[in-house]
Amino acid sequence: SPQQARENAQAGRIRLSGQEISQISEAASRHLTSLDA
């Protein structure tokens, strides 16, 4: 159904943004570690 398609698209965006947050967090952690070194 069209509603199901919209829900699937929304879930995909949430999953993508979560992945982006993880990547940003990892990059920030590496950056902070290099500053401490």
C-alpha cells in the first residue's frame, strides 16, 4: 500500500541518519584521540 511504502522510506531515512551519526562519532573519537596523543 502507499502508506506502507511511505513508512518503509521513512524507516530507511532513520536508518541512514543513524549510520551517519555512527560514522561522525567514530571520526570525532579518532580526532580527540589524536589530540590527546
